[in-house]
Amino acid sequence: MATTVIPFGPQHPVLPEPVHLTLKVEDEIVKEAIPALGYVHRGLEKLCEIRDFNQMITVCERVCGICSMIHGACYSQSIEELMGIEIPDRAKLLRVIWSELHRMHSHLLWLGLFADAFGFEALFMQFWKIRERIMDINEATAGSRVIVSVNIIGGVRADLSPDQLRWILSELDIVEKEVRELQDTMMNDYTIKTRTVGIGVMTKAQAWELGAAGPTLRGSGVAQDMRQQGYGGYAFLDFEPVVETAGDCWARSTVRFREVLQSADLVRQAISKLPEGELAVKVKGNPPEGEVYHRVEQPRGECMYYIRGNGTKNLDRLRIRTPTFANIPPLLAMLPECELADVPVIVLSIDPCISCTER
Amino acid sequence: MKGKVIDVTLDNVVGEVMNMKNDGQRLVSFSTYNAGEGKIGILYHFDKALENTHLRLVADMDKPIPSVSGVYFSALLVENEIRDQWDVKFDGLVLDFNRTLLLDPEVTKVPLANNLKIGPKN
Amino acid sequence: MLFTPTVVKNLLKKPATRKYPFEVREPFPKYRGELVIDIDRCIFCSSCERKCPSQCIAVDRDKGTWQCDPYACIYCGYCVDVCPVKCLSMKDVHRKPSTEKTEWIEQGTPPRHKKKETPKDAAPKGTAPVLDKSAAAAEEAAPAATEVAPEAKAEERPAAKDKKKDEKKGKK
Ligand code: SF4
Ligand code: SF4
């Protein structure tokens, strides 16, 4: 059988972001996939040499547009760990609230894009319509739809008033109701099932060995979620990771779907436990010499920060490993033996975020 | 830093990583840092049931480092990235982009090795 | 006939979208839209310049100008938080798209400041007298080095900034 080489991307209708895959195809069956990155490399890690450690928060927030809050929180938590700062409980829980709102809107965005990938435009529209309510919450409470920019070293810089909390809760009820209306379609629709069930299967052992992260890992039956570590405000909340065992595209989308509902629940828990108190503690001095390694759970999976301080206001090294970076090797293992028409669905099922992969 | 740190050398890094794999650890990623003149520090981060283990390797930048991508396939991306950022060669990479994973072929200066200083904004 | 209820419901429902730009939603009050400065209250302390993560503000204490590159600003609002006299604020609507790149320079009256009785330095025309805080501090620290200072002021702006960086590095 002759091998044909088909390029996928860097510009492809299902992905707004540039990633290139060279697909070696034999009669519609993909035999091998070779990735090529580097179209949006920005060199953000290097910036820590000229921006001081406070200014780096805004840089980290811009590593990824969709989960900017969690990048900012992860960076702040790392620096706080390095400097030995304990932040107020209220700040911890406020970070959780915004983080979980970000997870919800990220997953809703992805669910819409995923529906779009197999051509279900109406579902795409519905998910994005729901997402708009969460964007409004972000905008009204933090001042911006996506890059909320509420983290500072030592706490947060925006507060939620009791009125706003009540409004968030009532909006969340509407969001949850509307999401539940789509549950049956997303999980049981015949067309969706034919496009997702049994496609791009990855077993539990494979996922673990290839270092998959987040919903890609949990979709294969591994109950691992960085929030189990209880970092920040998660120590106060009840939390069980969402797990599916099938390991195919359907399982991964179901994990994300259920995580939307779980995040809504976490926001409610955080609001009910929100104590009164300070928003931030004063931070004095520069990060000392030393290194920290911190992991958080982002919508796309586990994100790792490694920071070396050198006693000055600039950091020695800032290393960011984003979840998609970990999910590309699993993607390469999923693609062989799939049909060419399923490639967009499989690529999307890891929720690729190329800009943050390349930073 | 959270977790246990084990120092390794160029000779036993692959063996130690193999031990980690046999122990059922998951490779999270590598981190690199500048460990003095001409030296690179590499931390191999592992995770098992949320427990962290790190292997620390300090090596010369001009000598090739044995690749662990044969043990963990997922190491290939990060090893290629280190190749881009520090111009450190890896021996036995399963898929070698030869310094073009993130950078373009015509780039001659490697960004992280402190030979390149970002100037202040004008 | 499976879809009849849905069809009827959708016919009676209002659309989920608005007819933007004819119908614009009320802005949320805390939205970080556009940076505005009340230049009359500014005391030219340069706090905002130092805090700004995108380094888009340039405060010139001598001339009394406050300059911001609106295209580099990321609307983070850190300058608003740090300003000691609260003369910076954020409008709740964002800037309209423009077809030309504009500069944004505000001219105010610099405060009288006691350490700065060097009118002869400020005299040369056509040069850009840049005397920022660190340079002033350096002058205070080493009065003997005043001959060096005018040279530095006569340099182009980026060079002066370079110098500032070096000085900061040196202090570390
Ligand atoms: S809003 Fe942020 S980026 Fe813009 S001028 Fe202020 S500090 Fe700088
Ligand atoms: S911080 Fe406020 S007072 Fe100081 S220079 Fe900036 S705008 Fe003026």
C-alpha cells in the first residue's frame, strides 16, 4: 500500500491555533503523525530576567488566554511558597471562585468547539451562549472578561460583595440548568456517539506512561487531579476527581462535561465557606534564593511551575510546563490507526492550547 | 522544593529513570536552569500518587546528555525544547528536531543560555 | 412532530444575541476599559512608570509630561492601584478602534521640588532633559558628579533609560 503524506495545519478549520501534524496515511488510515511546533513561540520564560517578580504575574496570565486566572494563581502561589507567605483564607477562596469560573468557561468553550469539530453547529451555539453568562460574571466582578488579573503576590486585589455573591449564585443556577439541558445531547446523541465512541482510544497504562494530564488522563480511568493536593483554597472544599474509563473521545468529552457541573458545585462550596477578612498581606523584600516546584490543575490538566529565585527582584529561572505540552505525546500515540476523517476530532479531544504549549 | 531530590550523574541518569519507570512513576517534565558557567542543571520531575520525586543532573553544556526518550517516549518534546533553548545535545533522541522545535533554523543564538540579554525597551 | 414544541418555543423566545453596534449593553461599572488621567492632580512621582508591567508609561518630571503608549498598555490597572494621589482611573468602556496610531502625551505642571535648583541644566534647547528619580537620587548621593549629569541628560531617551537600568543593576 502506498503511503501518502497529508499535512494537517498549521491553519486548519477546527483549530484557531497553529500546530502542524504531518500525517502519513495509507488508504484513509493514519499510520504515523509527526508534530511540528514553533509557530507561536513567544519566549515568555526569558522575560523573567527583565521584569520584576510582581510584573511577571501579568506575563504569566498571558501564557494562556483561557486559563489566565489559574496561571496567575499558580505563579503567585509559587512565589508565596518561595517567600514563605501565608495568604488570608478569604483570598484563597476568592482565588478558587475565579479559578473554577475559568474552568467552567474553558470547558464550555471546548465543548462548543468540539461540537463544531464534528459539525454540530447548533450545539456549539448553545454552549457558547451559556458561556457568555460566566464571561459576564468575570467582567462584572474582576473587570475583564478573560484576563481577570485579580492575583497579586500575597492575595487578591478584587473583592466580591454579598450582592455579587448572590448574583453569582443565581447565575450559576441558570448555567447549571442550561448545561443539564444539553447533557442528553452531548452524551447520548446518535451522531455524536458515532463520531466519538471508540475513537482515539488510549488505555489507562498508556496514558500514565505517556504522561497525559488532566481530562485526557482522567478519561482513561486514572483518578488524578492536582486539586486533590489541596493547594490554596481547595483544602477547605470537598472534592472528588471526575473519572471515565473508556479512554476514547467520548470519555474525554464526558469528563469535561461533568467537570463543568463539578466546578459550579465548587464555586457554591467556596462561596458558602467564604470567611470575612483581609484580601492580601503586605509583601516585603524580594524572593530569596531557592527553588520551588508547584503544580496546579488547569482546565486542560496539570500545570507545573518551577521557579528559582536569586535574591533580587528578578527571578533566575521561570519554567512553565503547560498541560498541552504533556498531552501531545499521548496525541501522537492516539492518532495511528485512526481514520483521516477522525483526526480533527481526536486532536481536539485533548483540548490543545498551542500558544501556551510554546509559551 | 516539595518532594525528594536524588542527585544523578551522566552515567546513571538513564538507569535511574528506568528505575523510576519500573516503580510506576509518571514523568511530569524536566526543568532546566543555569548551574554556573557552561553548566546546565536538569531536574527530572516524577509523580506517583501526587508524591513528587526529582532527579537532579548537573552537566556540561558542550557534552551530549543521554536521552531518556527511549524509556519515556513523552520525554522527546521536552528534550527537543531543551535543545532549542540551551543548545544542549541529547544522545539517542527518538525524534530529533535538531533545534527547530520552537525556533527557526536561521536562529543562531540560543535564548536561555545567558548569552542573549534582552535590552530595555526603547 | 418530535420537534414541534422546540420550534414553537424558539419562535416565541427572544434572540440570545443583541444587534451590536445598534444595541449596546450597559457596561459593568468595574470594567477596565480605558485608562484616563487627571493630569492636574498628578505629582509626577513615577510610581506608575515603575509598576507598569508593559513599561508603557513614561513620566518626565522636569517637563511635566506624562506619556503612555495606549497600544502597549494591557489595561491591567496596576498603575491605578499604585498611584498615591488617585489621579489615574479606568473608564468602563473600551477605546474605539482607530485607523491611525496616536500618541498620548499629557502636559501638566511639575511640582516645585526643593533639591532641584539647577536651572542652568534645564536651559539647553532641543535636548531631552531626562531626569528621573534614580538619576536624581544618584545626584543627591554624589554631588561631586554633577558634571556628569548634564551629559547624561543630553543623551537620547533610550540611552538614558539604559543608564537607569545599569544604575539599578549596579545598586544590587
Ligand atoms: S493599565 Fe497596566 S499596562 Fe496600562 S499603563 Fe497601567 S500599569 Fe501599564
Ligand atoms: S503614580 Fe499617579 S501621581 Fe505618580 S506619576 Fe503616575 S499618575 Fe502621576
